[in-house]
Amino acid sequence: MGKNKLSLKLDFNSPVILSFTILCFVALLLGWLTKGYTSTLLFSTYRSSLTDPLTYLRFFGHIIGHADWNHFMGNMMLLLIVGPLLEEKYGSTNILVVILITALVTGIMNYIFFPHIQLLGASGVVFAFILLSPFTSIKEGTIPITLILVAVIYIGQQVYQGIFLQDNVSNLTHILGGLVGAGLGIIMHKNKMNKY
């Protein structure tokens, strides 16, 4: 009898989440190597001329940039915990759409309402995923209590911090990301139910 060989292979199990994480890491390294130049040029959003093509790139690119290693690690840990489960449930295309819509909404809102604030980081995407996650177990005609609790705790915390604390974190981005995640969760759930 031959011996059973235990062979383990690495599985690129969540292509969108893993690719996004790698892009964020590369942007962090580029920012460090260029002393923040690439972060400002490509990976953050702020008020700039609408005739500058990079303005439109930054509406999306800002979610890839991070201010420092701690900022990057905080976002990536949550993203890598929640993201692969969502990508398995909703598919890579839908998760990419959630990321891109979150980037565009938060980028445009920052551009319009906070022209002098440079916004960067994946926290809006993380909040979108957090508010999207309770929809994975939703049943027809019900509202999961977990969705209500997550919305109250996370959005409530951001409203509180936005009003009472000056912690240099874009609370509006977190709230908008959460609303995008919840809204797209409703749409994706309805689309899924209509297929059956």
C-alpha cells in the first residue's frame, strides 16, 4: 500500500479581496518611498480641478491609499475577516461593484462637502462590508436583528464621534460606506430572491 501524501496548496480563495489588499499594500509602499507624493497624487481625494483627469481617478483611488502602517492594518484586518465571506456569498463581481460604488460615493461627497480635507483609506469599504454582512442570512419577509444591532452600533458610534470627538477620522465616510453596503445588500438580496 502506498503512503497517503498530505499535500497542501495555497488557495487564492477571494480574488477581489486579496487583489484589493495587495493594491493597498503597494500604494502604502509607494507612499512611503515617495514620502507621501503618490498618496497625494493618486491615492487620496480632495478638491482639485475638474479639468484634471487625476481628479476622477482619485474618486476611486482614495480607498487604496493609507496614511501609515497602523491605518492600513486596521482596515485590512477587518476587510480580510469579513470580505472573503461576502465574496463567497455574493460573488466577485458584486463585491467589486460594492467597492467601486463605495469609493465613488465617498470620494464625491468628500470632494463636495470637505474641499480642504484629504481623504484616503479603505474604511468606507470596510463599513460597507460590515453593514452588508447581516444580509447573508436574511430570510424572505424578515429583518435580521443582527442588521439592526450592527446599524445602530456602528452608525450610532460614527454619529456620536462626528458630533462630540475630533479624532481626525472621516465619520461621514464610515456612515456613507455603511449606507452603501446596506443599500446594496437590500438590492442584491431582492435580486437573489427574484431568481427563485
